[in-house]
Amino acid sequence: MATLGAGTLFPQAAIGRTASAGNPDVVVVGAGAAGISAARELRKRGLSVTVIEADNRTGGRVFTDTSVFGVPYDTGAHWLHYREANPFVDYGLENGFDMYRAPDDERFHVGDRAATTEELQAFQAAKAAAVQAISEAGRQNRDVSPADVVPDLGDWSLTVNLHEGAYEMAKDFDRFSCADWYTGEDGTDWYCREGFGALFAHSARDVAVELNTRAETIRWGGQGVEIDTNRGSLRARAVLITVSMGVLASNEIRFDPPLPDKKQEAVNVLTMGHYHHIALHLKDNFFGVGEDGYFGYRITEDSDSAPAGFVALVNAGGHGITYCDIGGEFAREMSAGGVSDMHDFVISDLKKAFGSSVEKAVIKSHTFDWTRHRLTQGAYASAEPGGAWSRAELRRPEADRLWFAGEATSIDDWATVAGAHKSGLAAAAQIVETI
Ligand SMILES: Cc1cc2nc3c(=O)[nH]c(=O)nc-3n(C[C@H](O)[C@H](O)[C@H](O)COP(=O)(O)OP(=O)(O)OC[C@H]3O[C@@H](n4cnc5c(N)ncnc54)[C@H](O)[C@@H]3O)c2cc1C
């Protein structure tokens, strides 16, 4: 492997005007929301930075595709969560994007008919009971799973698990910690009609990135750090690692020396949840709800006690695409079967609700499988029961040379683009102070 210096695999000309490939102060690994915000901040504060990204694009888990359906389709992040503390909403408003608040229009089925008022009330009451039990345990800092504290919800148990676990956390009730969950902020959701990924890409265009450049080994035992990539090696004073917990846990990046035990343990308990949009382009107003409305239904089937069902965001942004979202263990299992299994499952459940007309209504379908995606290996991370300590541990730098940022390190808006962005800013500020 070539060592980076003048005239190496990273010629200065190949790098954008603000990058510094020679021996930068900091190498940022990953050009998702965390890596981009960190790089911009580090440069603003006078440090030289090289950002390396294994993929052929920036954005990581926030990406708007327009090639599949010919209209904006967010393969990953779509909601701009917690508007009150989400800088991307203001960025969109200031830069001519069509930003709007998420409406709440919903159609909910029990079998092949609309739910009755009593059924809807029973569902709401069951959800409220679950959220109250999880919140109460979280408030008491109990590092136990929702499965340990949520009361028996009878007929609504699987449906609530889907809505509050798999759909929100990308995990079932037995796989995350109430104490960790409780640290997350909540607020109003907004949308960007052009797609969250398009908005992010616009915001990131000022940051030069070395694409198709994968970190393979990070040597941090001596002075500074050395990063071996598929395109050569880089030396720097510090490295900021922003890859997902899925990538870190899979040992795709080798650390020499290995990560300290406590850090490795944090990586091991901050596990990835699984979550996919099974996107359908449907004719007409199939669900009879407005743009960005929801379709849900009572779940009666499980797969090893994980709810086997989906929640749909209908006609997202008015572009005709419906995101049928599966999460948790069921999403992980479906990933093993491939995207055609996911499609078949959604169509089969839609037929139970609406009859066979659904098949004629589908123009096209697509799923991006985040579990199989080598550069992510899951959707987003949360602490396993007993692991609520792990985010703080992950944030802690090692030897002032090895730094971590990304959604999993966020203090209060983990699992979001905004949280990843803020974690990058925070890490950059600390790096500047330290080195
Ligand atoms: C299906 C899905 C739906 C979601 N929905 C929402 C939502 O509605 N709203 C919301 O706010 N958030 C949502 N999220 C979460 C959100 O997308 C993430 O929290 C956020 O984008 C993570 O940003 P990040 O910078 O931490 O990580 P990433 O975006 O994963 O960035 C890390 C980067 O590192 C790169 N990389 C990996 N390995 C290497 C390597 N060895 N060398 C170099 N580069 C490497 C990756 O390619 C990637 O670009 C969703 C996520 C998924 C998957």
C-alpha cells in the first residue's frame, strides 16, 4: 500500500479546492451528514481536512433518487424530524426548497374494512399505555427493554410494537433500552417536496470529498494517525470516524492497535435496527387519503413474535410514491429473502385490505435494502437493554487522535440526519480545541 505524500495516489489536483490531501490535520471518514458538517466546521476553524467516502456519492443514509420513478424518492431519511431543532428546515426555506409541515391524515384498517371509532380509540389507548410505560421507565433511568415494562395490550400488542418499536426505532420492543430511548427529543415533522436527500446534497455541495475512497485500516498507535485506503494511505494528526455502527461492528475497518475494550463494547451494544421503504408507484388516489397521509392496519401476524406488517406513507410529496415501511427483526429477516420477497409481502397484505385490485394499481416498485448495503449494514443504531451508557462512551475520543461522530453518537436526536449533523459539529469543535 502506497504511503501518501507528494505525487501519490491522492494528487492535489484530484481534490477540490478546499481539501488538503498531503498530510491534512484531520481525515474525516464518511461523507454523510456527520462527516460533511464536521469537515466544513474544521475548515472554517482553520484546520486542513481530507474527507474520504467509500461510495460514489455523498449523503450516506440521506439520498434522493430520481432515476427509479422519475420523481423524487428518498431511499433513506425522508422526514425532517423535530423541526424546532432541525437546521435543515431553515436551510431549505432559505434556499428555495418547498418545505412544509407533515399532515396527519390517516386511514386505518382492521382486515378488509376501515376501523370503527371504538377500534381506533382502543388502538390509541394501547399506544398511549405503551409510551407511558416506556417513558416512565426511561425517566427512572431504567436500562430495561420496553418488552419488560409495557403491559399486555391484548389484540393491539403487535400493532403497537410495530408503530412504536419497529417503525420508530427500527427495532422490536425487546431490542432497545427505555433509558436510551428516553434521551431522544421529539417534535413536529416537516417534509421537503424535492426530497430530503436533494436538500442535503445541496447543502453539502461546498465540501470537497474524495469519493470511491474506502478506509481499510486505521493505525493510531504512534504519532498521529495513518489511514490505509483502497487508493493509498493518508497521514493526519487526527481521524474523525463517522461510519455507521453496522460498519464499525462488522470490522470492515481494521484498527491497529484494536479499539480499547470499552469502546469495542460500546460498538457492540449500540446495535443497528433494520428498516426499509418498500416504495410503490400507485395509480390514482389508491388509499383515498391526501398527499403525505398514512395507511395503517391492525397486525395479526408475527414472525417469531416480531410484528409482520408495515406502515405506509401515502403519495409522498404528491409524487405518487407510497413508502410501505417494515422494521425490526421482521425487516432483517425479509432482507435475507431479497427485495422481491418484501414486495410480495406488501402486495399480499394490501390485497387482504383492498382485494386484488391492488395488483392493477401498482405501476412500479423499488426497495433499497439498507441491511445488505455494505456501507451501512442496517438503518440506525440504538442501545440494547443494559447498554444506555454506550453513546457517551462512543463519543469519547481515544488518545486525542481517534474521534467518533455520526447519528449513533448524538446526545438527543440520534437516528436522525439533524442529529448526525450536530454530532459532526460538536466533534469538530472538540478536535479544534484539542489539537
Ligand atoms: C430507511 C431509513 C430511513 C430513515 N428515515 C429517517 C428520517 O425520516 N429522518 C431522519 O432524520 N433520519 C432518518 N434516518 C436516519 C438517518 O438517515 C441517519 O441518522 C443519518 O443519515 C446518518 O448520518 P451519518 O453521517 O451518521 O451516517 P451515514 O449517512 O451512514 O454516513 C456515513 C458515510 O460513511 C461511508 N462509509 C462507510 N464505510 C466507509 C469506509 N470504510 N470508508 C469511507 N467511507 C465509508 C458511507 O458510505 C456513508 O456515506 C433513516 C435511515 C434509514 C436507513
